[in-house]
Amino acid sequence: MLHTILTIILVSPLIGSLIAGLFGRQIGRSGAHFVTIIGVAISTLLSAYIFNMFVLNSTEAYNASLYTWMVSDGIRFEIGFMIDQLSATMMLVVTFVSLMVHIYTVGYMDHDEDYDHNDPYYQRFFSYISLFTFSMLSLVMANNFLQLFFGWEAVGLVSYLLIGFYMKRESAIQANLKAFLVNRIGDLGFILGIAVVFVYFNTMDYNEFFAQLAANKDVMIEVIPGVEWSMITLMLILLFIGAMGKSAQMPLHVWLPESMEGPTPISALIHAATMVTAGVFLIARLSPAFELSETALSVVLIIGALTAFLMGLLGLVQTDIKRVVAYSTLSQLGYMIAAMGASAYAAGMFHVLTHAFFKALLFLAAGSVIIAMHHKQEISDMGGLKKYMPITYITMLIGSLALIGFPGFSGFFSKDSILLSLNEAERFGSSLAYVLLMAGVFITAFYSFRMFFLVFHGEESEYVKTHQIKESPWVVTVPLILLAIPTVLMGLPMFEPMLTGAYFGDSIYVQPANDVMLAVYTTSFNGVIDFVVHSLLTLPVILALLGVFLAWLLYVKVPTMPAKLKKMCPRGFYVLDSAYGFDRLNDIVFVDGTRKLGHFFSRVVDTKIIDVGMVTNTFMTVANSAKVLRQTQTGFLYHYAFVMILGLLVMLVWTLW
């Protein structure tokens, strides 16, 4: 029975995707969105049933194979399910957010002005986002590295199709190509990490892999002759490189802001609960392995903290409403990764869950604003939208408060659990990470409410004054309301079980000496309500409120001040405008460098060495040899008899001698 339910959860979005994609012209626009919404809705309802079974009722973990794909040298390559508190929670979040995005898309794409509505692009889009849901479910439900890799690559492929969905735009084509290439760099490390698992553990199955960790923890490997590495550390760093690509950690972060070129619904789907959280989920799933390597955990911790702080700074200068939210995603992913590096896996996953709802809410609310603004995205063209869009205003305010960690909202509980855990951690890099993430609290509050005030408050722009601005239709606003509810409420009941470790149970493993969340629980927790009340005087909340106040002061009270500050610090603004030069570096090293390398191979290797040196010279040698040999073919019989006798004499001499 359970096997059947899990199979239905996995394949329902796939069936909807195939119907919309293959028979889109026959079923039409309404048929495409109905069949995909029904498929994802079935998965959502059944995922809620699985969540109730494994999380609320603490059912023992389920691990079973669906079928065997291949057996090679005794190693089984299987497709199967591993369902526990971790995967059950991710399944519900992925399917619910995806369902909201599907419903929202009906309203958003109906106002899309980038395509001829006679073209079946609408059906194609629903096919893609439903396929995206199937791919993510394949990843989180997997019980082995083979299926994990399939889901990992599938979400990358579909994200490529969705980011470049507006194929008539050159910028969209460049953006999806960048996403594809950057993720290939990360995936190279990922597949090498899986290769290490294959070679040293002789299995692809998670449980068999975990069972062998203790026996292999001291194995050393020589990557460079004479230099020994811990095999476990090397394997985990390689796997983390894959996570850096998917979860957009520095320096493999450059693709994520460019993903804004896709339609807003896919921005919400990629940035909220699906592709970008795959790396965080991977580290949580492999927590028994990561606990064996302090070096790997320190690498994860430092990379996450740097990403959270430096990407947050870039959000300060963004002028596109979607890019502001995109850079907040980069920053929040840094918080999650840093938590994993501090062994606070539950805190990182807690932030994954809360972030899924409030970030989806923020993106969809931004899309609602874009619809009202007739697809203008520059916040300088907005202003004073509060009176025209009350539902969007309230829901974006709720999402922004959750993002900055305002007490009582879901983001407050998850972000504070990360900060408190880092304060308890004693791992190398934890002090630096704590300072950077604490500074990130102020930065997040400032750029979030900078956007909020510029869009909804202040003076109306000329565009707003001269165009009809109205609230989005119900098919857009209902998903906003449904996402706002968990954004407000879900943190409160989950906070204590997350701190104690009861929520994820045995699905996440932490060595007792590394259990910083339990240390937080025993030293800082006296009940949820007491925690919320006392948090009003803590540094994170004070910094968040200062960020909001400064944003109000600069962009509502004294709106001329930002321009003056920019003139006072031109170099600082240039550094942020150029995104620290990462894009320029990529252009020089990868784009221009690859092009020059291609020209070199074309002119020197291909033309001179292969064409002239090998192909042409070989041809001329054969031709000249044939020309000489042709002279021996005279047609006279006595010439041939003489050659035969001469040959016979040579053979006799050689044999007798």
C-alpha cells in the first residue's frame, strides 16, 4: 500500500507533464493547466498523508527498492524510496509550493505579453514546471546515489529550459546557458564524489554506505603522489562542490541572479523549495558522513557564511524587484549552508522549510506587482502602490517580516536557531561565521525594506500616475494568501522539536560533542513564548529593526540621501554594481579564455597539425608511394617472372643463412 502511494506521488506530476507536453495542441490552454494542477494536487495530498505518518506519528523509516536497473560486478543500481522525517517534510514542502506556483501561473501567464497566445508556449510552460516537480521529488525520495544523481541532473536540465523559456530574448538565452555551464562545474565535483563512494564503498545505497562509514573513516588516498588525504574528507568536499553549484554558493553563485530572466513563477519555484535547496538537503541527508570530517564541515561553514554576507551586500544596490529577492535567496542559502557546517543540520533544514514559504510568497508577490505594472520590473518606476494593491501589499509585508526574522514570524525562529547554534559552535571558522551572519541580519532588513518602501510607499512615479494600476486577479492573490498563512504560523510549533532533535529523529545524525542545537535548548530556551518576548532585546532583532528604520529614513523620509551617499562612495558602489567582478572574471577566464583556446585549437592544432601535418601529409605520402609503385606495373610477363625468381632467391638465402 505504502509502495503504491509513494509511486503515485512521484509519477503524478510526470504524467501531467507528459500529457501537457505531448498533447498540448489537442487539450488546449485550459486542459494543460488542469491536468498538471491535478497531478501536482494529488502528489500534495498524498505527501500530506506521508507527512502525517512519518513526522506527526513518528513511523519508522521506510526503505525499499522499486526496481533494479542494473547489476554490475555485484553492485546493484536501483530505483527506490527512502522515506523518513527528512524526506517526508521535503516532499510536502516541494509539492505544496509547486501547487501554489501552478495555480498562480494560470493568472500570471494569462497576462504575459512576450508570446503570441496562439503559440502552444503556455502548454509547454506547464509541462516544464510539472516535470520540475517530478525531478525534485525523485531527488528527495531517493534511497541511493544513482537516483539522487538522476534527480540532481533532471532539475538542472528543466531549470535550463525554464530560465531560457523566453527564447526570443537574447538575455534569457545567455542566462540559461550560464546556469547550465556553472552547474556543470559543480556537477563535475558531484559525480567525482559519487565515484569515490562507488570505488571505496562498493554500493550506491544510502544505508549500506552509512553502515560502512566507521570502517572507512581512517582510509587515506593519494590524489597527488606523496600527499595523503582523508578519503572521507575528499569525498565530502567533492560532493559539496556539487551542492555549491545547485545551492549557488560562492564562487558558483553567478547563475542564480540571471535566472530572473525566466517567468516569475519559475523564479519562485527555483528559489523557494526546489533546485536551490537540493544542496542543503544533500548535506543533511549525508550528515552521518559529514560528522566524520571536521575539515569538510569547516569548509562548508566558511563558504556559507561568506555567501550570506557578501551576497546580501549586493542586494543593497539592485534596482530590479526580482533581483532584490534573488540576492536575498543567495544570502539565505548562505545561512542554511553555514548552519550545516556548524553541525546544526536541523536548524539549516528548518530555515529551508520556512524560507520555502516566505520566499515563494515574496516572489509571487513581486510577480503580482509586475502584472499590475504591465511587466515593468524597475522599482524606480513604482512607488505608492499600497492603495492600489492592498492584498499584495499585506502579503509582501508578511513575507518581508519573515525574511528579516521579525519576532513571531516563521523566519524568526529558523534564523535565530542558526545564529544561536553558531554562537555555541567551537569549530574552526564558527566565530567568523557568527559575525558575518549577524551583520547579514542588518543588511537583509535594510535591502528588503528598501525595496518594500520604494514599491509601496513614497511618491508615485510618473508611470504609476499615467497608467491604470489595479490589484491582481484572484488566481494570483489566493496563492499569496495561502502562502502567507504558513509564513506567519509554521515556526511556532516547530521551534522546540527542532532544537531538541525530536523533529527529524534518526534521519539526521549529529555526534553528541557537536550537538550545538541541544546546547542552545539547554542554555537559552525556557518556552516558545518566553523566547519570543526576550528576543525583543537581543542583538539580531535590534539589528533587524535598525535596518528597517534606516531604510525608512533614507527612502521615505529623506529620499535624496541615497544619491548623495552614492556620490560620496563611488568606488564602493562600483564594487557592488559589478558584483565584485565575478561576472567580469568569468567573461575573461571562461568566455574569452575558452574562445581564444578554441581559436588556438582551430588554427594550430586542427589546421596545421591535423589538416596539414597528419591528413595532408599522409595523403601525399600515400599518393607519392602509389606513383612510384605504379612504375613497376609494366604489363610484361618476363618482368613479373624476374621479380618472382628474385624474391624466391631472397627467401632461400634468408632461410639457409
